[in-house]
Amino acid sequence: MATSPEQSSSGADGSSAAREPILSVRDLRVGFRTRSGVVPAVDGVDLDLYAGEVLAIVGESGSGKSAMSMSLVGLNRGPRTMISGTAHFRGIELISASERQLRSVRGKHIAVVFQDALAALNPLHRIGKQVAEMITLHQKVSGRRAKDMAVQMLGDVGISNPRHNAEAYPHQFSGGMRQRAMTAIALANDPTVLIADEPTTALDVTIQAQILDLLKSLQRELGTAVVIVTHDLGVVADIADRVAVMYSGRIVEIGTTEQVLYAPKHPYTRGLLASTPGVTGPIPASLPTIPGSPPMGAERPDGCSFAPRCAFVLRECATTPILASHDPSDSGHQDACWLGELTIPVPDESRSTL
Amino acid sequence: MNTRRPPLLSASGLSVTYGGSVTAVCEVDLEVAEGETLALVGESGCGKSTLGRALLRLEPASAGTITFAGTDISRLSRAGLRLARADMQMVFQDPMGSLNPRRSIGAIIAEPLRQTRGVSVADALRRARELLERVGLSASMADRRPHEFSGGQRQRIGIARALASSPRFIVADEPVSALDVSVQAQVINLLGDLTRQENLTMVFISHDLGVVRHVATRVAVMYLGQIVEIADRDDFFAGPEHPYSEALLSAVPALRGDPSEVVRERIVLRGELPNPAAPPAGCRFNTRCAYATDLCLTETPALREITEGRMVRCHFPASDPDGRAVAAVDRDEDPIEHTAISSPTKEIA
């Protein structure tokens, strides 16, 4: 358990302190049953999402970032998945909600965009029909009207000649166009929340730039709150208002993009930033590295799971540090590290090499 | 400057054609100097992987020659090629897909040494143990199978295998793309150490310009099967010459060193990559280029040297602002959109 709801609802900055989060996650735990026991993927996450913000969940493979976001919309339920905790959204508790309740939320109030658009789209149905279906599923409109709305939506996401392209099948689209089509389906019912799981990871960088610009302009126009799940810190810098850094199933640092990317506190965030080779800045003879590799779920150590790779490890690290603000000003910038808890200053070498 | 040294490997008029119609690599001329790391960059379908494989003759060329250390390897027999391969090795993107799951990693690393240098099993295994230490693993791991290792460790094994026959030249195809950032940096450093210490010559294929900037000494940009720009690393990142290179570099979402650093204006290319089976006439980039004129629609620009060691395939490169100004007069519309990158300091609405 990290912070109490009272503490963490203070949000990212002064402006959100007065506001209620639209989505409030408490002590979310996700585990996968395997032959060798339960593998914990998400290990007690507390998170608030505010209306109209872009929140990035950043982490490496196995950090639990996708398991966390998918369990909010019930997309990883199954006999092998154990999910506990709460996620309150518009008076519904999403974790315990029935599949029927979830269906009324998913696609209407909370929409999802996946990394692999080809797998997410139905290969047998025309693109326009798939958008129209999502509209008629949640809105009382005629088939004809839904089709017109679908064409309009395809135009809005930047598909040229939308009336013509609405008749195309997914395989006739390029990767970038498929991602646009999936975005059109996701935004068809003007959702309050859009969850985008690595939406640009499979795309080339020039197409990624198009999709990021599209997401930003749609988000601004429609006021949709976006949760973007990514491993790419450049994407975070480009699009996010706030960032939560996940490591080994837990949030280890959260704050505004500026706080987390340009004044990181947690040794993992610092290491991650320092080891990312950028297209600007000095070029060190060798990149700063984090020794070892992220722990697999089953072999997660007790206490702070970053401790085995951490250069600043203390005796206290055998006990799990809580996610808390270590600023006297309580700006909403929180991290889960004993260094902050014990007010031990961290040498700044990892940042200076950037 | 690298280009003044005699090349270890050179390709001339190299083309690779698939199915008789799709030219994946089109008449590439390329020289790689001893000891340098030349990055091949570009987006999916540009032909960079095909070119990398063709340089090692893992892909049959439909035209052109490849000369390695003074020998024309494009006409070598199978036996001759096997000998040449001792000096020319490949590191693949997906270490798991390229390592035989049933064999011990010692045997996997020893294999090319036995194949190409005819070394005995015992000697090859001894060398494999040395190499495991060399790439940051432990000799005692030699009996383990690939599935017992993490992604980063598997890539180290792939590198050890490539080094087994003491090659002079390595093609590394997206060797760190499948790795997490914290592990990627370790493998980038390993490749850097090895190339420096063993004086290895490397062609490094990557779509990630951040990684390229930390690995390469020179950069070659490909678009639709052709090389459109070659430059020394620092010159390239200081300011690309070709409009496609400019768009490619500006599209990388920038993680700045500090919030005050100015980010270059993003050039968002309109449209999609044309069908490689039917590339546009004239300059292949003309359908997406901001500076294209009638000349670009009809006349194919040659890859020409504009300053020493710097080649560009463009009628209106960035260093010719006057030419671009003239070109601008000919255009009726601006086919690119300039978008300022939003500041991460923007407040929560």
C-alpha cells in the first residue's frame, strides 16, 4: 500500500488539488497463475487520473504497465488472472464490475488503442463499418447516420478521402493508417478516457510523429483524458502532462513531466534517463548503464525491487519504501525511495552525463 | 576522415531484386573504411536490412560487385565464400530466433569457428569460453541453453558467436532494438568497446537515431532502396542535408538534456511511403518533399559529393538555401506541415 487516498488525491499540482479525479485506482494488484506459482505483475498501485490530462505510464518490459492499464477495462480477466483492488470511475467500481457493466463503459466512456492495430481490427469487415458498429453499439442512431458519422470520424483522424477509404479492409491500409482507423473507433463515442497502450511503438518515426500530433490535437479538441502506456521517454516528453514510472509492478515515481524527466528523484528514473541515448546533448565515451536487468515477476526481491541494481542501496531498502512526496512544498512529485525518506542527498552524476 | 583511408569493403552498383519486380536495394555505391562504424538508417521497407545482408552475400545481388579486402566476393564459389565468412559476420536483432534452443551456448559460439577456420572441437570450445568472458558473461555458463538467459544476455551470446572466428567486419542488424533501455545501454557500450579494441569494422543497421548517434562514426540514410545521404556522424546530427534526413531527425521525439534546451522544429511528412514496386519517377522522395519542383519529378538526382566525405542525393540540399528559395517559387502548395513541439511544461488543462 502506498499513499492513502487523502494524500494522493492532492494530484500533480495546485490546480488539480481542488478537483476530483475522474478515475481513481487504489491498491491494484494483478497476478498471473503459472505452473510454478503466481507471478505478481502489478503489486499495489494507487493512481488518480484527472479530466483532460495526458498521463504517461512508463516502464520497461515486465514493469506491469500494460497489465495495470488493461485490468482497468477488464481486458485481461481470465481463469489465470487474479485482480484485486479498486478503480472508481463514474460511480462504477471497474475491478469488481460485471462483464455486462464493463461493456457499457468500454468503448463508450473508456476507449482503448492498442499497439498492434492489425490484430485489433476485424480483418473481414470494412474500416467504415467497424467505426459505425462502435457508434451504434452505444448510441441510438440509424445505420445510415452512423455510417456518415464514421466517415466524418475517419476524416477527423486524418485519413484522406474518408468516404472512399471507409470501404477499405484493414489489410489495404498501411500501419499508420490502421493506427488512425483504430483511433477513430476509440474516439467514436467521445470517451472521457482513452487508454493508449504503446500506440506508436510499431510505427516508423515519421509516422509516429503524425500519430502523436493527431493524439495531441484530438485530446485538446475533445478534452479526453489520455493514459498513454509507453517505454519511450521521448514520447513521454512529447505528449504527457504527468508521468508515472513503473518498475517491477510498482509506481516508483510520479509527477509532472517536467518534474520527472528534468528533476528525477528515484535512482531508477535517473538511471533510465541517463542510459537513454538521445539525438541531442553530449556523447559520452560510454553510456551510463544500470547493471543487471529488470527482475522477472517471480524472482522479485523483498523490499525495494530496484535495490539489487541500485548504486545507492541502504540497509533500509530491505523494507519496501512508500510512494510519498519528499518535497517540503509538496508539489505532487512523489517517489518511492529510502533516500528521500531519510533525506539523504543523491549525487548528481547520473544526470550530469546526459 | 574515414573516407580517405582505403575501404575494407566496397559495394558498387549493388542491387537486390525480389520477385523480378521489387527492387529492394537499387544501385548502391558504398565504401566502408577499416575500423569505422557506418550506420545504415531509414524506415521499414527502405532496404537497409537487405543491403546489410547483401554485403555479406546472405542475400543474392541481382547486379553489382562487392569487394572485401581487395577480393571481389560477389563471384566467389560456395567454398570460397565459406572461407571469406570467417572475416565477415552478422549480429541479428532477435537473439532468441537466431540461437538454436537445443544446443549449449558454448557449442553455438564454437560453431562458426569450426565451420570457417577448421578448428578442432576442443579448441573451439576453449575459445567460446574466452569469448563468454569477453562479452561480460561467465565461462562457466557455456553448458547452458539459450532459454536460461535474459534478452540482453542472449544478445551478448549473439555477439560472442559473431566474434568467434575473429572477423574483421560485422554487420549488426538492429542489435539493440529488442532490448529494454537499461539493458540496451550495456550492449551499446559492449559493441563500442569491442570495435575499438579489436579494430572491428561495422555496419550498424538501426531505425533509432539516438542509438546511432552513440555508436556510429558515419551515417548513411536510405529511402526506397537508395542511399540519399552519407555524412560523418557529427555533421549529420548538426544538420542533415537531404529533406528526408531532415524530416527523419526532426521526427524523433526529443528528450532534452534540460527543459531550456531548444528543440528543432518538427517536420511532419505528409502521406505514406510509396509502393516500392513502383517508386516515383525522378527523385524517389518527390511525393513527400517540401522542396520538390518539376526538375525533381523528371530528373533523378545522383548521389553527389557536396563537401569532402559528404554525399547527398538531392537537387536542393539544405546547404543550398538559394536553390531551395528558387524551388519554393515553383511550388503552388506547401506539402509539409510545420508543427512546433509542445513544451512539456504545458499545464494540466
